[in-house]
Amino acid sequence: MAGVLDSVNQRTQLVGQNRLELLLFNLGGAQKYGINVFKVKEVLQCPPLSEIPKRNPVIRGVAHIRGGTIPIMDMRQATGHRPLENIEDCFVIITEYNRSTQGFLVRGVERIVNMNWGDIHPPPRGAGKENYLTAVTEVEGKLVEIIDVEKILAEVSPLPEDVSAEVIEDSQRETVVCKHVLIVDDSTIARKQIQKVMQSLGCKTTLRKDGSEALQFLEEMLSEGKDPYHELLLVISDIEMPEMDGYTFTAELRANSRLKNLHVILHTSLSGVFNEAMVKKVGADDFLAKFHPDELAKRVNLRIDQLTGEGETVEQ
């Protein structure tokens, strides 16, 4: 395991190159799974677990690691299969998502592979809405499934999704600004969470699941004679996405003379390893770690204030 851990600690240079590294693991069968190394803090043999009362059955217990108490979730059980057995022989992948730290119990951890986001694809259309996949790829001729961890977390320990009344009132002060928001995220759960916040603010939303689809949508607007800057209040984009990541998507916008002025908020669960220098390099206007509805709503209100302060009037 030492070699894997050393690699995890050294992989930050790929950010912004539309590349990523996947930590491959298995859940006891032949199927391989992957998780972005940027989400991984540590990989270790499953430590002794303490029971917690009235726990969700997916949470096998809590572990005391480096002075902290971390919930350990059974990745196989979380995705609708029978629980892992002999957990003392399993491994735990310690991750940071949405400002929280948690461990995922897996049968085995294999290695790290270097990938291009262009080789990461959305799940097959026949996978169904209830699947736990956010993307798939191929490594050495074998399918690797990338699990939608945000969906698991939303089911096991859901976050508040409602915006405070006072924040909603702030958004209603001005009605002259077009409230149409483009949401770009590969996670179905994340898209719905953001959409719910935007709708509570009275915003119309358009949803796309990766940077490539979002760029196509904007180019179609241009071909129809529309000006995206005046049609859209802002763009909220994830960073981790198949086909085209959020950094590359933002850079593409800034390189296009007709799209370069769009207001872009990068909204990502990469809270623990977020590279502020990259956000500035690609030209994003703002960054927000997922997911806090009031904070996201306040950023939208700030954008409205900015436009109204500039005297812009846009039809709704």
C-alpha cells in the first residue's frame, strides 16, 4: 500500500490539463471501479470500527484516525449490493467530499492510472436513472465504473437543500436582471441540488452534464443569434466532469470572444485539495465548495447586485 499512498500525495500537477488520475479498486468481484485521486486523503487497511447507535446500515461504524472520528461506509452495500464480509481484511479509502471527511470500505485497492477526461464518458443510456454511476472509462480493455459518491452521501447523510427565507428575499429585490442559470455537473444529485436552489430564487435553469455539452449549448445559442452574456445570469460548473472538465470548459469560454464575458462559478466537492491558482489561471469569476444552499444563493444574489449596479437591464 505504501506505493499507492506515495502516489496519492504527489498527484496535483495534472489539474487544468483536462487530465486526472483514478485510484482503481474492487468490491469483491471482477468489476473495477475508480475514484479521482484528488478526492483521496489516505488509503489504509480497515481499522477497528466502533458501533454507533441507530446508524444507517451502510455505515459499518466509525474509525478513530489521526485524532478524528470518521464514519466508514460500505461502498458495496451503498450501491445496492450485499455488505462486504470479513471487513478486517478490507481497505478503507479516506475521502473528502463537500467539506466533510468519510471513509469508504472496499474489498481491495489496486493502483493509480493516469487518464484524460476525454476518455471518461457518461454512463450508457440503458443504465437507468437509479444507477450509481457518474461515468465510465476503459483501462487495458476492461470497463471501469466511476461511482457517483455524491448520490451515496445524499442518501446516507443528506445535506440541507433549502435556502433561508432572508436569502430568498434578497434575490427578489431586483427583477430587471435575467435569471437564467446554466448548471453543468455530471452528478444527477448535484444538478438537482443546484437546480432546487436556483428555482427557489426564481431562476430559470438549463442543465448539462459536462463541459462539452455546455459548450455545445452555448454555441447553439450563438448560432440562433442570441447573446449568452445577456441571456444568462451566470454559469455554475463542476470541475470534475467526463469529456471536458470544468477548468477546460472555463478556459474554452475565455478563449472565445463571444463567450469570454460569461460569469462562471466553479462549484465542486474538491474542497480539501482545491487549487486557487488554477481557478485564476483559467479565468473563473468565483469558486464555491459544495454544497451549502445559502452560500450558493448568496453568490447568485451578489451577481444580481453586480449587474444592477452596472445598470444592466435584461429581459426575463
